[in-house]
Amino acid sequence: MQAYLDRSPLHRLFNPESVALFGASDAENSVGAKVWSNLTAEDFKGRLIPVNPKHKEIGGVACYRSILDVPGDIDLAVIATPARTIPQIIEDCSEKRIRNAIVLSAGFVEAGAEGQRLHRQLLDAARRADIRFLGPNCVGLVRPWLGLNATFLNSGVPQGRLALISQSGALCSAIADWAAPHHLGFSAIVSLGNSADIDFGDALHFLAVDPKTEAILLYIEGVRDAPSFLSALRAAARTKPVIVLKAGRHNQSSSAAHTHTGALIGSDEVFDAALARAGAVRARTFGQLFAAAEILSANKRSKGNRLGIVTNGGGAGVLAADRAGDMDVDLAAPSEATVAALDKVLPPYWSRANPIDILGDAAPDKFVAAVRAGLTDPNFDGLLVMLTPQAMTDATAVAEAVVSALAEKPFKPVLACWMGESSVAEGRFHLSENGIPDFTTPERAVEAFSYLAQHYRHRKLALETPGPGNAFSPDLSGARMIIADALGEGRSMLSDIESKALLHAFNIPINVTIEAATPAAAVIAAETVGFPVAMKVNSPDITHKSDVGGVRLNVMNAADVKLAFREIAEGVAKARADAAFLGVTVERMAHVEDARELVIGASRDPVFGPTILFGAGGTMVEVLRDSAVSLPPLNAVLANRLINRTRVSRLLDAVRDRPAVDRAAVIDVLLRISDLVCELPEVTELDINPLFAGRDGVIAVDARIGIARPPARSGPYDHVAIHPFPRHLVWKDHLSDGTSLIIRPIRPEDAESEQTFVRELSPEARQFRFMGTLNQLSQEMLVRFTQIDYRREMALVAMTEGARGPRQQGVARYVINPDMKSCEFAVVVSDEVQKQGIGTRLMKALMEAARDEHSLTVMEGTVLARNASMLQLMAELGFSESPDPDDPGLVFVERAL
């Protein structure tokens, strides 16, 4: 792990051994003086070098005119000089081979035209110098365990296992001031400031694998690089609780929405969807973030959502129970064993329920008995102990007794809430200094537990894998032609027929639609598709047709078709005289038995790109507002969760005399829409409303699709926040015996075949691949291997088609190193297809992906010295070999790409 971190370009930012402060000073009230004071006040063991041409020494330490005059190597430059001086300082740092900096100074993008100019100069200088920097306009960085306080904060920060990344310097200041009195410890406090270079993604990627950090808090005002942010957030949340507080929850996009979907989705719903997809937990208020900080700093974890509450006040218990209901925390009933045990020691009128009300005159021994019973109760995943100061209550004695009862480090999280102020202050302090998170209100305590429960729930959900699914190949060339023709005509909306044709190209069931410019043509169209028919106005200027009287349903015969055509034309002329009238569209009335009307759509968020919506459809969709949002790409598990977050999901099941809907067909439409928005960056809005869903399938009755030319991009999926399955990397070939071979990126749906593949490997092959006696993958490993982040890694599987269906015969994968220039690979091939060239083809495809997809320059790996066949393959592919200096049984292989 340490070797891995050493390769990070941010390693010396977070773990410097020498620090130079530019603008160091002893002038009272200057930033340089405050930062120097903080650097020297802590227990930093490395070198501290002041740089300022105006001083010869500061605090008895020699001060240098220029960094170029400083002897020896410097890891980190901390800059607190005027903005105009910083580009030149960065160039000097480059000459000194300094690769990390913290720019505290303001005066850049927030300072008008001159600041913008300096911002560009700073970025240009840093890029030329290959320097990564924090800021500008930031508070700085604190690493308490290292004794590094490179900030101008007024308070020191205690050492602990919790990290904070914040866009607000003021919040960093408040947390720092609050930490010590609440016995709150940090592994890092990172102030991003303007995030001109280092952003959330960079800091998260480092802290996700930082052994000093066990939980992470984020304060966000805006996300600049959504792909990097989500990639890092997903990686961090897999192993550590991540709690996010975002400001500006009610900011809405001001752009007009052409579809129902665009009107239903707001920016905050999308942010929630992004956090849910990443597995992070959201705090809604500053107070909730503090509550999260307190319980996470105590390194508490939960294995479930069930909270037991012990209280000496019924009212306090009710307040806690109410908040538990708000936060979806389960107050499970105490077990029979707990009730029996407490019956022996508590008064006869205790609650015998959860909350466990031990009554107002409870002495310390009663609290201890209840706490011990709660800790052993299998129905509770955590315990909240509450005290209200009553006449017979000794708050300090109870606190001491509870601390003593918990001396053996309970495996369940235990929280405390000593309500009140003066009479409970000493007891509260005693709890806090002994590592028991204490809260002043029941609500904050319950909220804190809910963050642990949500993290556990997210990790459990993340272990779900979709079943095997058939790979689907849409008609991409046809779909792109439809869009290109419309854009060539200067249109931003596809016609009804074009919209349905695009859906059909992605295998979404539609009802056939025919355009008719005259009443006679409408009759021919109706006779062609068959009565009864639906007729709708055909106009590029009218999106919501029913709003202008442009829809007629259940038209039964030719005479009625002509009448409906005339009525639609007259109604449109009256309601929208400015709209171009091209006639009508005619389609057979869709008949789906016992149909439910649904809406499935997509919209483009300015930060996170394409989003997918599911909900209750029909003409009242914007009034009902029963919908949920997710980010693509979707798989069957994610699509099912999206459906379940709506009220209409309950109507998909059998209801009274109505049979259940073909839910798999609904899920399939969601998957196809996910494919569509990932593969077609030109699609900005999409609306299927209604989608009729019945027991025998689904049909898209009406569709609207908005389009626009995408900005120039370097990659096919740059418009998507989460990288989808890279379809363009699918490669088809044949083995020497004629067996068809497909090499393609791995998919979440491959979990079952991956497990079978590993299980059927010979013991020797498993030893060579996993360097151990692994017989099968754990569920966590299986998810990790099949649900990969295509932006930071790649896995290619070799699949053959035989009598038993598709079969995985090999897998090769690489993970990009922190330097973002090299990767580490692994490859294994099934024993039954050895010596047929599968390993060679996998490796060649893997090297090509590393070079072309991720612009990597070096591929490296470790091979057992006795694995002769693998070493021979490496030699044939041009890899160099060198012995591992730490293990003679291993060989290090490397190849330039």
C-alpha cells in the first residue's frame, strides 16, 4: 500500500518531509506570519524553510531570498504571496524540482479580468512545470498525525482518523475550532479553494487508500469535474463511510424543458442520484455534518439499521423515535432475553419496548444494566443512551458508570445524549473524552446513527450483482443517421416518426406511426395501420400536442378521420397560429391489456450529464410528480432499484383483479434508454409518455426526443459522468478449430460466468493468478472484478460459443497506477484452451486499450518465477524481466506501450 501511495503525484503534498513557505513573515496579522506560526507550533519532524526577500531570518530560522538559494530537496511549496508573484514562483519551483504546492493567496478568478489573467498564467506555469497544486484562495492543508499545519487557521486540529475536504475555508475554520473541545480527531483537513488544479476527485482518490483515514466528510458548493468526482467517490465509498453536505440545494436550471422529463428533474435530484450511485451518504444541514463528524471520528461502525434506545425520560424517547422514523431507522423491539433480564432489575413500570424507558429516577446501576442488555441484544445494531436531568439524577455518575460498562470496547456503536446544559456538562465531557460520541439533542444522535446505517446499507446494496444478460447491439449507424439528418436541417427536436425510429433502433417496442399531410392521406394511413386510430398534430413547433387540442383518440372510421383532421388543423391555427402545420400522424390505438401508464425519460444535467427518469405517466405526470432519477449506465439491479423508489412501482404488481405487469420488459426499456443516452451524445432530452405496461409486455405510445450538436470531445463517452460499457472495444475472431471467439470488456452481468471461470481453474492456475489457494471469489471480490470503473481500469474477457452456450475462457485486466501514466496487469486463461493463442490475443487487446483508451505509456506486472509459460508469453510480447528485490520467487515484468 505504501509503495502504491508513493507513486501518487499527491504523495508529497499530503506527506511532505520538507516544506518551504513563500511569504513567511513575522509581521503581526499577516497571513505569512500566521502560517509560519502554525507550521512551527506543531510537531512536524521535517525541514521548514522560510522564503522571503524582505527578511534574513524569521523566528531565529534563516530566511532565503529565493527558493533557488535553498540547499537540498524540497517536497512542498506553501505560497502566501501576492497573486501577481505566483506564476514566477511556480517557475522557480519547477527549476528546484518541487512537484507539489499549496497556493493560499487570493486574487485570481474571483478578482475580475486581471484575476482571470493571473489564473491562466498560474495554470500554464504549473502545467509546464508538472506541478500539482491546492488552491488558490484556500485555507491550506492540515495533516495532524504528521504535525503539519500549513494553514492560517486560528485553531490547532487534534489527530484522528477522519478527513474533511471542503470548498469553504470558513467551514474548515469552524470544524477546526470545534474539534478539540469535542475530542474530535482528523487525519486531514483539505481546503480546495478555487480548485484550479487539485479538485475533489484528486483528493478523494488519495484519501480513499490513505491508511491514516477511515472516514471522509465533504462540503461541496459545486462539482467541476463530474467524471473524476464520481470515480473517486465510488472508490472511496466502497471501503470508507463518506458523508456529503452540499450547499445550494434549491438551485434549478433556468433552461426551458421541452419534455416532461426535463420539467421533472431538478439539479438537486440529480445530485442525490449521483451520491446514491456512488454509495455516499448525504447530510442536509451543517448540524448534521457535525453529527456525522462526531460519530465517524469515534471510528464507530454499524452492521444494520436497528437502533436500541435507553432513556430515563419518556418524552426524550418519543423525540428520538420521531426522528428515527424520519431517517428510516428501525426501532426494533427488544428481545425476550432483554425483557426478562431487565424485569429483574428495573421497576415494574419500565416500558418493555423500544425506547427502553427505565424511568426518571433511574440510578447509575439501572443505566448500566440497560446498556449491557442492549449491547447483547441481537435485535439492536447500535445503542443510544439518553439522560434527562431530573431531581434524582446524577448525570456525572451515570456517565462514569456507562463509560465503565463500555470499557471492553463494544462491537456495536454506542452513542450518548445528555440533554440540558449546566447540570450535565461534566458528564457529557467525560463521555466525549472516553470516545463515546455525545450529542445535545435526540435528533442529532439519531441522525448520526443513521449515517452509519446508510453506509452499511449502501455497501450491502453494492454487493448485489445482476444475473446473466444477453449483450445487445443497437443499430447505432441507423440511429446516428436519423440524428445527423435532423441536425443538418437545423432542428432541435425529432419528429414523432423519427423519435420512434430511434427507439426502435435500440429495440424498444413502439406502435407504427404514419405521417399524413392531407385528410385523404390520413384516411389511407388509418386503413393501413387499422382502426381504431390515434391522430396527433404534426408540427416541429409543438411539443405538447394535447395542450393545443392536437390529439384525437379512438377514431373509428374514415369519415371520422377526415373530421378529426379538420378539427386538429382548425384548433392548432387558433391556439398556435405561429406554428408550422405539416398535417397529422396516424397510429393504431395501442392495446395493452390492464395497462399501467408510465413515463421513462432522459435529460441532460449541466454537471452530471445524462440522467434517466422513471415514474407514473399520462397527461398529469407533472402534477403527480411521482418519479425517481438515476444516472446511466444502468444494469438490471440498478433499474429495479430506480423503479422501486416510486409509488407507482406498487401498481406494477398484481392489484385486485389486475395481473402483474411484465416487470422485466419495463426494466429492459430502462436498459435500452441507458444505452441510447450513453451512445448518442447528441440526445439532450427524451420522453416516452405514456409507456403502456401490461402482463404481456410494453409499448411506447408517444415519444419526444430533443437533440443538439455536442461539443468537440476527445472520447466517445466524455458526456457521461460514469463511463459505460465500451462497446467499441468488442473484438471478434475464431480459434484454430473454428470456434468463435469474442474478446470484450467485462460487464456486471458477467458475475456468474466469472465465478464459474475461477472455480474451474486448476489449482496451479489459481496459484499463478492469485498467488494463493483461492477456490472461488467472495461476493465483494466478485463485484470488484465485474463492476469496474472503466475510466481507471479495464478488464477484458475471452468468450467462446459452444454447445453449452457462451463460456468464459480467459480474463486480462489492468488497474491504472496513481501516476496516471502506468498500469499493473494480470491475465489468466482457462486450462482447457491452453496453447490456442487466447492469452496472446487478450494481452494484445489489453495493451491496445491501455494505450488508446487511457493514453498509458507503461504496463507492468509481477509473475511467479516458476510460471514458465507466462514468462515465455511476456518475452514474446516484448516485456522486460527483472528479479523482485524483496522476493526471489517473483519476477517483475515491464513493457513500454
